[in-house]
Amino acid sequence: MPASTVFDSFLFRDMFGTPSMRAVFDDQSFVDAIVRTEVALAKAQARVGVIPQDAAESIAASCDPARLDHERLRRDTGNVGYPVLPIVTQLAEQCGAAGGYLHWGATTQDIMDTATVLQCAEALALVEAELDRLRESLRRLATAHIDTVTAGRTHLQHALPITFGYRVAVWLSALDRHADRLAAVRERDLMVQFGGAAGTLAALGPGPEGLRVRAELAAELGLRDPEITWHVARDGLVEMVGVLAALGGSVGKIGADVAMLCSTEFGELAEPFEPGRGASSTMPQKRNPISSELLVAAAKLLRDKASAMLDAMMQDFERATGPWHVEWAVIPEAFLLISSSLAQAAQLMAGLRVDQARMRENLDLTGGLVMAEAVMMALAPALGRPHAHELVYAACSRVIDTGTDLAAELHAHPDVVASLGADRIDQLCDPAAYLGSAQAMTRSVVDRSGAARGRSQPG
């Protein structure tokens, strides 16, 4: 079938998704999850005594998603509006007499929501694995460049010296927090859905059987048993997509930083090179930062997915008239986008080229103005902060106007020499001597991140 979106296009699909994530959300996987849920429901109900044990065994032995007629499913789904009834109809035919106990007391949304949560559980495992790979690359990069001095930039202008390792550690710290959020999402939001027509489990009677079936179903599928039916309380899925969007935003920030630092005027970084990567059709010299650009694009698209999920939260009464359908498109696309973003970022960081010499050249571009704060703070105890600021401001203005350097201007000022001394002026104009706690914070982030990864690994 011809593709019409970037998610299915043979041209673009691996730029906006990954094969492993597509496999989680393809049609067959969704149908398999629905069949798995129906079989699990029958097993749970048999254990509680709601349906006969032999019927559940027959259902488990007979239900085979590979034997479903896909063209018939497509046609019937278009007519019914949902795929569950068409699937259950064919499964019941496979089961013979036992088919009468299939889908007992359930409703379409019970099965579709639970199938979606099963897909999300598998997808989250892929996201976490890819995030771990990216974080490991960032830990190595931050450690390697903990002492690599570069220009810290605010409003796109030189601010103070930092280290490149510090910049990378800032990126890493955000991703570490996202890893914690993903773990919380897995614990809190991967819930089974089973409530019947209006969520009350009335079809299973007034006794405890309904709640017992739901608990057994949750255990059968490895999902959390919720306190109450959540079919119109969509906060769990909204949180899930929201965390993906926030993670995509943090990865997109990395992409934006790297893309800018790859520009000709900066030249401090370069994406991993392979022949033809980032080439221009008309300019042979070009090596465009393709991975970084994809990180930025994914972040922007993920923002819209989170917005759509928030909109879809407003579901009327005990069954929504439309908002639920929004999720069918949004959830798979959100997972595809974040899978692509993380895979591209991991590849980018693993082979990122860092030009330390260019970083130092750029740091010296302003004739030492990046050290203005250091000089001002050293003068402040003797001259007072306002006067020290005025004095250094005037020296900086002369550097900008005449093209000299800050150290020379300071050496020429008697008050500065009298207050600091010539050697101290030279020390204050050394970027490597004004890094504050950058290196200590970098070590802290790297150590904590590595320790957290160690705890998360199977013993």
C-alpha cells in the first residue's frame, strides 16, 4: 500500500521512527495484543469461576491471530468503527462452542485500552534502553572534556568560560531526570482496563467477582490493577506522552546546541562523518548537521502530540464521543518520534567530533572580554562593586573600540594595577582560572548518573 506520511514512507520512516518501534505499533502487533487480552480475560474469569475452565482452555488453545482474515477485518472495522467486535467475531468462530464465553462482560474500550497499554509497556522498554545508550555516551563525553575550556554563551554572546564537559553534563542531568520520570510512568500508568459498558463491572454481578477478575487479568498481563475504572480518566496516557514530549525537548536542546556549534563561524563540533552524510545537491563542501536537525524536528512534533493528548482528556461522562479516537493516532506517533530522536542522538554523541583548539580560538576572539566578571569581582572588595563595574566596563569599551585586549587595558590603568598587581591581572585574564564549580558539578552528575545506571542493571 502506498505510504503518505513520514511514519510509513520508505523514504523518511527511519528518520521519524525506528524499525523496532514500528514493530511494536504495527497493525499485526495491535491485533496480537487484542487477542492476547481476550485470552487473558478468559483465563482470569475461569480462575474466578465466572466462565467454565474448559471454555477458557479452549479459547486459549484456539485463538490464533495468524488465522484472522485481514481483509474482512479491515472492511468490518470500517463499518463498525472499532476493530474489537470484528476480531472477536472471527475468534469466536475459531473457538466453536467455547466462543460464546469470549469477551464475557467486557466492552470494546476495555480491550483496546488494555491492548494499547501492552504496546506502551513494550515501547517504554525500548525508549529506556535507547535513553540508557545515549546517557552512557554523554557520560563518556563529559568525562573526556571535564577540563576542556570553552566559551559559555548567553544570548548567543560570550558570557563566562565553562568547560565543554560541563555543557554535556547539563544535557545529561536532564536525561537522568527523564529516566526517573519514565520509571515512575511505568509503575503508575501501565494499568489494565476492565470495567464493562459504563465502567461499573455490572455485567459480572453485584458481588466481588468483577473486581477479582480485573485483578486476575492484571496479573495475567503483568499490568497494574487500578483502584477504579479509568476509561474516561486519561491522565495516565497523557502523562506518558507528556514525558516523551519533555524528553524529546531535552534531546532537541542538545540538537540545537550541536547544530549551532557545527556552524562555520563556531566550528567547535562536527557530527560523525560518513560519505554523503549531510551532503548538498549543489554545494560540494557542505556537511549539514542532519542528526541535530532531526532532533529539533522531533521535539517540535512531540510538543504537538502532548497538546493533542491534553485536548483528548476532556471526555464526556462515561464514554467519550470523539476524544478517544485522537489517541489512536497520537500515541504510536509519539513513540515513533522519540525512538528516532533517541537513536539519532545516541549515534551523534557516540561519534561527535570535538575541536578543542577551535574552542580555545573562539574563547580568545574578544580579546579577553569573557573574563570581565572575574576582574570586576576581584576589584570589588577594594573599590566597591559599583565603581569596579564602571571601571571594567570602561576598559571593555576600549577593547571593543580599539581592538586591544582586556589585559593590556587593565595593565594601563593605575587604579587596577595598584589594587591587583600585574601578576594578578594576568591570572584573572586566564579563562581556565575562572571555572567556578563547573568541574565539580560535572563530576557529580557523571558519578550519580553512572551509579544510577549500575543500580538499574540486572544483577
